[in-house]
Amino acid sequence: MFATTFLGHQGWLIETATTNVLLDPLLGDRFGHGGLVGEVYPPREFDFAAFPPIDAVLLSHEHDDHFDLPSLDRLDRDIPIYLSSRSSIAASELLSHMGFAAVRPLEPESSLELGELRVLSFCADHRGGRQADEWDVFPLLIQDRGGHGSLFTSIDVRPRDADLSRLRALGSAGVWAVANNCSRASFQELRSLPRVNQSTEAPASGREALARAEARAENSRAREPVNSGPPDPSLDDTPALARALERRHALLAASWGAPLATLICGGGWSFDRARAWMNHHLFPIDSQRLASALAELTGSGRVSAPIPGHSVVMRDAAIVATHSERTFLRARPPASWPARDYRGEGPLLQDYASACGRTRLGSNGRETLVAELVDFARYLYGTPLFCELHSLPAKLDSGAWSRLCLSLRDDDAPVTLVYEPRACAFVSHACPDPTVEFAAGLECWATDLLALLEGELAPSALCYAGRLRSWNHAPGLLRASAHLLWDFGHPLRRPDRAARLYRRLLAAQTDREPSVRAP
């Protein structure tokens, strides 16, 4: 017997008759480090008294929607943890500090036997930056050693075609889990800006980006709420993503055999409280609609977007049962779910609270902020943005200086800092409106930026979403967005600050009794 149970977002329980393994479990109600992103969606109910004993936990990578400290703190410390060998040393040292008896590396291109299960890992191709910042992710094939079934997932990366062609030799086709990671936070982009003259020379990719940005701007007018599908068919990316997944499905069918079930996961969170309105504007592709579109394209009746508790049971390489819930896990009634129907780009984010809860930096804080930003300035050297800034005239046709700016909110007085490549630093600048004077920039609370730099806040708390705004006079010429801070804050770049964050989050845990037991 081989069974997969969907836990939510991209978390799975994989079972045989004698072996139970967790992959990237989220076992609480909150989402993101410190719960600052939002809530797990759809909401679920766990009965940990009925939860099966766990033989091992696989952690695919270190992003906080996969490496979740409150969930890890629920685990019996006798459960072995297998962490991607390419995650930061901060993650592995934290797990050891938490008291796990066995913290072992999960290597790429390796085979790991866990009871009746075999875990086969592959490499991802990161050349050309095609996998964003998913540096420590490996596609995984988890299979029953007796041949009853398997789960193939590439988590948050695209698998290599050459690896797909290897699957048939490794066993019969099983369950394919694929993530719908599509999100769109254009409500954070200040739109009423002078546009750069379109005659400005730009590379082909820049012209395409500019066209896309202007198309989005043309469609940014207010729209009436809807209950099914996006308000404008031209904004619906569902068919395009379904066609892309159809091509991958065809590759799988040719190399592995048609998947016995295709399960679309990911996008497993929602915003709450003052940010709840963003639920209608961040998720342009509904996974249920995507599953229906992919099922129509592939002619397969086994494509679905599972809800927590959904399980697929296999025996002798065939599906013998599916269940909508388990004794230890079920989704709450849909009537209690936050509404996430997509209503277009939405209104501009007008105001936002501080993520860290503080709104005054103070004089000492300003000095510390400028000093901490030296590391960010060093990070920018040689990046695409650095190259783009050095490929522009001193001023754009709009009159804005070709510079990157940080416009920082503070209850005492706003702070304007401008990137000065010659000094490899951010320097103070007085101006009435940075969004007019400088070509591109980020606006956020100064306290939040310092908290990120010092390792108090995770990048997700500041960047994703609704806690900063950005502007860009030349979106086809400059790649300046919240992704700058997101990439800068990756644990592999700043393991010391990641370690500081993890220790702080662990100290804040109040329920210290493990609720998921070892065998």
C-alpha cells in the first residue's frame, strides 16, 4: 500500500503499511515566519491525538512556507530530519539546537531508504537564474519499494527534461504534485507616474516587459467584484499556465507514463485583518479552475486541486481509493473559508501598518540603518539593476534621476536614502517627493527595513505583501521591485541573520510539548 495525504499548501504525508514520512509540513494556522504573512488556506482542523507516528521528515528547502518553525517544534525530537544539503547552516544548526537526535543532509542525485519508502532526488538547473531563489530545492520521487505507488514533485522548481526521461526506469507512474505559485501584487506599485519615453532604446526583453507593464496599467481601472473567474478574460493566465502544465504532463506521459493522478497544490495562504482585501487581488489563478483546464487539455479525469485531508491510496501501481478527509485532518467547511475570488489588480495600497509594530526609528536607529545598508549596497554591485542603472543617462525623459531610492516612513520624520554606487552606500537626500525625483524605489517603514537588515523580520514579512510600495518610471529598463529585498534577505546570503531570526522565533514559542510522535 502507498498513500499520499495533502496537508495544505505543499505539505504531504506519505504512507505505506509500516512507514510514515512528512514532506514540508505546515501544522499550524499561521503562515510565514512569525505568522506575519497570514493564515494557512484553506483553514484546517488537526486532531494530533489521531496523527500517525512519523518515521522521518523531509524538508525540501528553507523558505518559510516549507521550513516552518512552529510546525517543527511540534515534532518529537526522536524523529529524524532530512534537510536539503544546500539549505543554510543556520537551518541545520537550529534543528540541532532544538534537540533533534538526527539531522541529516538530503543530497541531490541520491537515493535514501526510509523503511518501505525510497526517496530519489534530482538536481535543478539554476543556470540563467531560471529557478528564481529556490537554490536548495531538489525534485523528488518518493516511492514504495514494493512498487505499489509513488509521488513525484519538483516543489518550486521546474524539473529538467533529462530527469523526466529517467523516471520510467525508476518505476511505474504514480501521483504527480505540481505547484500553482502564481501571485500578483501590482496593488503595491505606484501607478500615477510619468512614463519614460518609449523611444528610449531597450533590449528586447526590456521592450517586452514594458509592454506587459503598460498593458497592466491599461487594465488597472476599478472593476466590479465577481464570484467566478477574473473580471477581464485578457487578464486570465489560467489557460496559459494550463498549456504549460499540459506540455509537462505530455513529457511525463512519454517518459514515465501518464500520471495516475495530478494534484495541484501551492498558494496555501490568505491575508487577514486589515489586509484581507488583498485576497481578491493577489491570486490570479484559482487552482480549482486550473485543474479543470488541465483536465480538459489532457483528457484525464484524475486532475484535481486537493483540500487538506484529501488522500490517494495506491496498490500494485493503481489507485484503489481516494478520501476527502482523514481521522486526523479535515478542511473546515467552505463557508468558513476567506473569499479569494480574483477581482483584478485592485486599488492602490494607500496605507499600511508596520510589520514589526514600531513606527519610530530614533537617532540611534538611523545611524544603525545607514550602517546596515552598506551590506545591501554591496549586494547590488553587478546585479542586473546595477547594470541597468549604468546603462541610462543621468536623467530620464520624465526628469527623474536614474537612481534607486529608499523612501522610508517614520513617525518623527521621513527618511530618504539614495543608492550611490561610487560610495557603495545609501546616502541621505532631502527632497519633497522621492517618487518624482528618482526613477525607481521602494517605500516602507524605516523600522521594518532595519528589522529585516538586523534579522528580526523575515523577507516574507516585509515583501509579501501589503507592507511596502514601489515605483518605477521605466519598468522596461529597470528591474527594481520588492524582489530586491527578498533576494538580498535569503538565508544563504545572510546565514548569521537567519540564525538570529530563527533563535528569536524559537524563543517565542509557548507550546513546547511535541504533538507529533515518533514510532
